[in-house]
Amino acid sequence: MVDTYVVGTTGKATILKDKDAVLDYIFDWTAWLDDVADTIATKTVTTPTVAGQITIDSSGIVGKTVVGWISDGTEGQTYPVTCHIVTVGGREDDRTIYIKIKER
């Protein structure tokens, strides 16, 4: 879809999601992990707790990516979703995506 990613007033790329959608969002660590010859050992996918929040239904490691299944949300709100990984080699890092709820 053409409007899948938008740049909001914060200058951060934001993914649009309908409040009724239950979708998988991918955190791709492949390029970085290939550069350091490492793999993902553990992961957490979180979002701050707020009224009308989105829900992290589940998450899993798929190769060198982390997939988070996300549902819910309040129209017009933008939510950060952070993926934290620890690698087999002991490295740790976070990546955050922003999901804006929009009727689609």
C-alpha cells in the first residue's frame, strides 16, 4: 500500500494500522547480525501501558528477525513498539517502530 509508511511531525517513519487489524510487524536484524556473525538468543517486544493502547499479542524469533503480532489501538494515536534483543555473543540492542492507528 502506498500509505503504509508515513513521516509524522517527529520525522520518524510511522506504520499505519487499522484499529481492528491484527498484523505481524517485523524487526529485521539481519544486516547487523551478519556484520558481527551473531544470532538472536532472546527477545522482548514491548509498548508503554496507556489507555486504549495497542496489544502485543505474541512475538517470536524467525531467523535473524523478530516478529511481533499487534492488535487494538485508538484511532489517531501513535504508539512506540520496541524490540530488545540479546545475541548469543552477548550483544544487546533495541529498535523502535511507531504505529499510528488510522481507519482504513
